[in-house]
Amino acid sequence: MADVDTAPTVRRFEVRTTSDSHFSWIRTRLSVERTMMSWQRTATALIGFGFAIVQYLYHLEQAPGAREAYLPRSPQYLGLLIGCGILALVISLWQYGWTVCYCGADRSHPSPA
């Protein structure tokens, strides 16, 4: 029967830097970068779409011979897409910063042994 004291002493959560753990860190970091870029694309689309809708409806109201709008404040309400886009930008930066700190910026590229 094996003696417990003769077993190699390895701490339970010890991380040994090998090539596979190195590439795991790189994959994790790149995944975080992709997620942030997705947030950025979504936020940019919301902001651009918000500006486009507001400008289109504003110019539509100014057209000669146009009837009075059924909902005259609708461009302002649809302009809230701009605020949603800015909120998405803030959330993306917060999530990115939190995740990088959680993963440990200094440990993100361990050298393989």
C-alpha cells in the first residue's frame, strides 16, 4: 500500500507553466478581446442608428407639404438609442477592465517551461 508521505509534494492548486497552459492563457485573453470588440460594434451600431433615425425623422417633419406628426416627440424617444449605445460602451469598458484584473494582467503571458 502506498504511503501518503512518499507521494510527490504538489500543492492542490499549483499551476505549472507549460506550453498548454501558456496557450490557454492566450486563448482566454483573446476571448476577452473578442467580447469587448463585439460590445464595441454593437454600441457603435446603436449610436449610428440612433443618429440616423433622429435626422431622418427631423428632415421628414421639415419637408414641404408634410402632415403633422402623429407622435411629434418620437425622434427624441428613438434618439434614446444613442444613450443605449453610450451605456453599452461604458459597460464594455467596465467588463473588460474587470476581467483583465480578474485574470491577472501580469499572469496573462506566462513563459512555457
